Amino acid sequence: MKLLKGMNFKYIVPSHGGIYTREEADKIIELNIETLNKIESNVLDLLKEEKSMEGIIEGLKVLHKDIIVYTLSESSVKSLLNSLIERELVIYEVKDGKLRYKRK
């Protein structure tokens, strides 16, 4: 998102939705950055205690009956966890056959 914010463009076409002007895109990008920051904060708060992926999703209250929405949510959380691990904010280990995460 931050990379998009720094790009020079008049219009942008996201992977879904319509065509946006620079001004429209800036608002959407900023909203997405704010949302991602809130989710990251919530995940870090949840990971004060060790959790599995299912525990994180449950803690975020992302319990959907729709398998497509659930899978997309799980994929997004996995991407966030990877980022947190790379930034050394979260550690992980396999315990009882499950991958578990905890705040460092």
C-alpha cells in the first residue's frame, strides 16, 4: 500500500472494482493502510499468548460460514504473520502437530 501511495499515476485499476482517480485512490489506499495497521495491532495483542492460526482467526472474530471468505481471511492473516516474523515481532514453533505463534 505504501508503495502505491508513492507511485506517480493519474488513474489506477485495482484487481477488483472500478477505475479510480489519484484522489480517490489516495483515500482508498489510506483507508487500507489504517485497516492493516489496526489488524496488525490486534494480532500482536492476541499473540501475547501463544495461538494457532485458528486461534488467531477466532480472536479476530473472522468466523465466516462462507468457505471462500474464510480462506481469503486465513490467507491474509498468514501474510501478516509472515511479515511480523520477518520483522522479528513474532516467533513460531510446531507444537503438538500445530504451528503456533507468539509475540516476541
